[in-house]
Amino acid sequence: MASPRTRRVLADLKPKDENSKCFECGAHNPQWASVTYGIWICLECSGKHRGLGVHLSFVRSITMDKWKEQELEKMKIGGNKKALEFLSAQNDYEHSASLQQKYNTRAAALYRDKLSCLSQGKTWSPDSSAAGKLPSSAASSAARSSSPSAGVSKSKSAQSFRNGGGSGSGMSNGTGYGSYQSGYQSGYQAGFQSSYQDPAIKNQTEAFFDRVQNENLSRPE
């Protein structure tokens, strides 16, 4: 369970930097985070991030997990808006690509390294980063050729995220996840997505997270 201080810090960050919606699909009131990128994600997308492996994305619950100080620092330094701006500025990142594709890029490696360094109080630059020496052309080609929105510009992908999804990005207001399905074929992911897509289960789950968060925030130290 997150400590009272952790809950206060995260509650303060949530209304800022477009953190009040899922970085991946635009769903409102995300209750999970990928600490690796300092981004806020919904329950369904948290399962997808876990499927990437902890070397690419380390997932924490906003209310149910214990947080280390460096993990909180990554969330303070990061945020959905900053992550999108940094990643979209790189030539091998497409926000509408599958998670497997976009988090196996030089862009994602650079941002992981940046947050890791800054959260430890170290200086960082792309020129000195070991991740900057990774090749980007192969990953970029795969992401663009396989993406359902390969013809959509980066600016449109970023704008679609800010507007909560849309047909141009292969997503629709946090409920269209078709652009991600090809990267997740394991039995765990299939079962997780199937059960969560049931509207009754989804509503009950989100109501539970809202109730737990409100109860935790009201507790004294």
C-alpha cells in the first residue's frame, strides 16, 4: 500500500501535464504508472506494459503499491506531456505504433536513460548517453510499416493523444485498442483483455480504484 506521503505526491501530480488521462489510450482517471517513463496509464494498458518486461517498463499502482523515492522522482520529472514531447521529437517513434514497437526504439531508450539519470541527480545529454549510440533506422522502419496509422504524421499522433484519442490515431476516446493488439499474443494478455473489456467488470474495477484512492487520501499520517 502506498504511504500517505506517496499518495499526496501522486495526487498533486495527477492534474498536471496531461496526467489525468492514460498516456497510451486516452482513458480518463488512470490508476497505474509506468515509472520507467514517468507516465500515467489505465488498468488495461498497465497489463500491456507489464507484458513488455520490467527491462522496458516497470509498472506501479498509484494506490496499492509501495513506492521508492527514486520512483517518485521519475514521476515528478516526467509526466505524460513531457514524455510525449520528447519521444515524438525522435525520428524512430510513432505514438500510434504498438507498444512492442515504440518501446523497443532508440527514442524510448534515450528517455529511459534521461529519467534514470535525472532522478539520481545526475546531468544528462543525448550526446553523452549510451542509448544515443543505438541504431534507430531498423526500429523506425518496422514501427512505421506495421502501424495502422503509418500515413499519419507525428504531429497528428501527438494531437490525437491530447484530444483523448481519435480515428486518426487508431484509437477512440480511450476505448479503441485495435492498434495495439498485434503485439500481445500471450495467453495472459488475451485473458486479461477479454475479461477487462466486459463493461460491467471494467466499471466495477474503476469504481474500486476510485474508492480506494479516496479512502487513502482521507486517512491521516
